Amino acid sequence: MKRFLLSIVLQVLVVMFVFPFIDSGFKVTGDSKDAIIIVLVFVALNFAARKLIVIFTLGIGAVIYFLTLGIAGLILNAIIIFAIKGLFPQMLSVPNFTAAFLGGLCLAIANYFGER
């Protein structure tokens, strides 16, 4: 549980402080409460999407993820960031796909270090 909370805290810090460095238009428009909501929704959507992909592709999705060396997962992260922008347009501003891709990469790195 401590690792999960550390991962969430690191991801909130990434959303608040690293996203604006990626692109000046890529930011949380509210306060830290909005960043926490964005991260929790990101974690939930990411978990659900990955499980659904594995179920619907009968395990081939895991093979594709492995064969693309994780790029498929990063693209999924970018798509989820755009979905969050659509769900909460008043909380998150995402200028383009490149910024979302790099933001997803930063969130994946924060999650990796939080889980270790």
C-alpha cells in the first residue's frame, strides 16, 4: 500500500510540475486537488484499459505490448490523457499528441520509481 501511495504522489508531482515543462499549454488548470483527481482517473482508466485489451484480444495484446517494447503502452497512456482531457476539460489542458505521449512517458517513469 505504501508503494501505491508513493506512486500516486510521484505521479501528482509529475502532473503539477513536469507537464508544464513538456509544453507550456500542457498543464493542470486548477490546484493540487485537481491534479490528484487527474492521476486517480488516469490510474483507473489505465488499469481498466489494459485488462480489457488482454481480455478482448485473448492475450495477444500482451504479446503486442512486448513486441513493441512498450511503445503500445505509451500510446495507450497518451490516448488516456486525451480521454481525461475530454472528461475534465476545465481541469486539464493538452495541446497535442506529442505532449500527451511525453506526459504518458513521464507518468510511466514516476509509476516505475514509485513501485520500486
